[in-house]
Amino acid sequence: MNKRFLVPVAVLIIVIVVVSFSYVLLQNGTTETQTLNVTNDPFLWMIEGDNPSYLYGSIHLGNQDILTLPDVVIEAIDDADKLFWEVELDTETQTRSAELSLLSGGETLSNLLPQDVIDRLDLLLARFGIDHTVFSQYKIWAVASTLTLLEEIQDLLEYGSLDEYIWKLALSKDKETGEIETVEEQIGIFDSFTISEQIGLLNNTLVSLEEYASIGQSITDEMKAAYLLGDLEVLQDLSLSDYNENDPIDVKLRNRLIIDRNYNMTQHISELITDNPDTQYFFTIGAGHFYGDDGLLSLLEAEGFTITRVEFDKCEECDSGEVRIEGRCYVPYSK
């Protein structure tokens, strides 16, 4: 089963991670300052027209590298009248997400999981000084999603995700906001998996994380590196590297989590732009939805839109408040 599918859709599960583990992380200090390794090829496309809109491929993670944004991204945000995300990131939506991720009817994680999976889960969680009882009230799919973010909690507490950062930028600039999906639609995807399928997903996620730990790497490190590289083909190859087309759960997960949503999001974006020709939009969507024949770029082009990647050229000097890194201008991350 492809565990990397769980990384780009974790935008709402992040709230579970932060709430559940903040007491642990407060004991572990803060992230050390690091040399910036910023992108010089952002996942930013223009939907051309009299009032051009923008598609921005995000990663639902965050650190100083990722949040040091190219000036062309900030300029596109400033140009836009209204900014959209997969779902809005207000407190009400995050609270609803957490509620929908909880078990009901008196069920607990221990009641649902086989003992060998519990043992494997506890072995992994021991590295963080906790055990599976922290997740006792959460649905199995929520636990599997959260596990892929365990090593990211420090950065998520300090920086938040890229989606959240752009959300705060939008609010600070008094921009209108909106959502392409609802939290119920997103979480309904995972709830459509049977308990047996969710156990299989969790178990295989644990196996994958164990394999990465054995060689001193992580799934998220690879994803962040591919994201900063700015190459959709590399991101696609990484995302599909352990996809098994003969595994019905892999096929179901990819179809429902990626492909079906791409078609639905394309329809919504198309309707927004067509019905509101005087409005410029900025859509922040996980970059994993952009590549391939069933990706947003190809699907929107099939709808008749002209999509052009925004160039991020080198510059002689930067505007006030920007920094110049290897000849390009960036807006530094700011809390």
C-alpha cells in the first residue's frame, strides 16, 4: 500500500498531531536554526485569461525552507481577489475534522486492532516516549495518517504547514477565502474503508516506517526534498514508487484519494472561474494533485483553459522586505 498518499492529504490530520503530542514536544526543545535550502522552481501556474487565476501546488508540511516563499508566489497572492484551499483552515473546520476522526459507539483502538499490530505500533511510538493509548479514541485511518507525520511534529508546532501559512497571509491581507471541498467529503473518503482495510493500511504504514527508520531516513524527508526541487515528474515518481496496481487497497486508495478528487476539484475550479469572470482566484492545493493525465493541469486544459507555469527568474535586486538567495528574490518566513 502506498503510504506516501497519506502525506499530501494530512492537511486536516495535522490538528490531531499537534493537540495529541504538544505535551511531549514541549519537553524536547525547539528546532535548531538551519541553512536555508529554498526552491528555485515553485509549483505555481497561471490560468490565463482577462483576469488570470493561479494554481499553487502545496505540501501539507512546513519548515523555514518551505515557508521562505518566492516573490512570484507572494505577488500572485496579492493579485488574487479570493483564495481557496482544499478545505478552509479556520478553527471551526479544524475542530470538525478532529471530531470526525474520533471513534464512536464506545469503540477504542485497542478493541479494533489485533495484538500484533498494537505491539508494532507501540514499538514505533516508544521512540517518541508515548504508546498507542494516546490514540485510543481515534479511528484507525487517522492513526495511520498521523504516523507519517510523527517526525514532523516539531516543525508543525513551530511553523505550521504551508497551507496554514498561506491562510494566515490571506487573513493578514484581508483576502476573501473559500474551499473546494468540505471536511466531511475529505474524511468520508477514509471512512469508506472497512475496518479490515484500515488495519491493513495501518500495518503496512508501520512496516514502511520501520524500513525507513532502519536506514535513517523518513518518508517526509523525501517528499520535502522532491517538493523543493520543483519537478512534478520527480514528485510523481516518488509518490508512485511503492504503488501496487495489483493491490485492491492501493487502487482504491489512489482512486478515491487522488483521481476522483482531481475530477471533482477540476469541476469546481472551472465553475468558479467561468461563473465569476471578474474575480481572480488563487487555489492552494496539494502538489500531488497536479501531475499526470488525471492531474489538475491536464484536466483543466481539457476543459479549455490555458495553463502556464509562472517563471521565477533571477533578479539584480530585491524589493524592501525581500531577501536575495542565489540570485532570486524571496519573502522570508515570518510568524
